[in-house]
Amino acid sequence: MASLVGRLSRAFFVKNTVTLSRNANQKSVNVTGPTLSRTAVSSTTGRVLPKPDKVPFGLTRMTIVVVPFLYVGTLISKNFAALLEEHEIFVPDDDDDDD
């Protein structure tokens, strides 16, 4: 099963890199499938590939996504810790060290 997943992911990666090198002379590529990532800076002929499209407001978009999910994760863990303590699961024992 794991080898099948590996072969499929490798085939998908090879297909995407072939698509990129074939369409290297076009300005924009209309792709309806998954977003292609590029790890090479030159084509097979040695020509330097054009700069990738810049995502506007990249840091702002990342912050808008990360901060709410961090907050929701914090709330979930706080409530779950309170639930565990209420049912006395994983509650540390109070040891009296007043000997």
C-alpha cells in the first residue's frame, strides 16, 4: 500500500514537472487541477524560467488564517483540560512535603 502511494505521488510530481517544462515559453498556464510547485530555476534547454507569480498580501493572508486557528486550538485544549480535571483524570496528586 505504501509503495503504491509512493509511486502515485512520484508519477504526479513527474507529470507536473513535465507540464511546466513543456509550457515554459507561455506567459500563463491555465491549470484547473492542483497548484503546481516549481523547484527548478532553469528548463531542460538551460533557459532561465520566468519569475513565479507573487502572491499579494501573503503575510497578511497567513496571519488572518493562523491567528484564529491558534485561538480556537487554545480554547479547545483549555476546555479539554478542564474536562479532564473535572472527571479527575490526569490530575496531579497533592503531596504534602511538610515532614
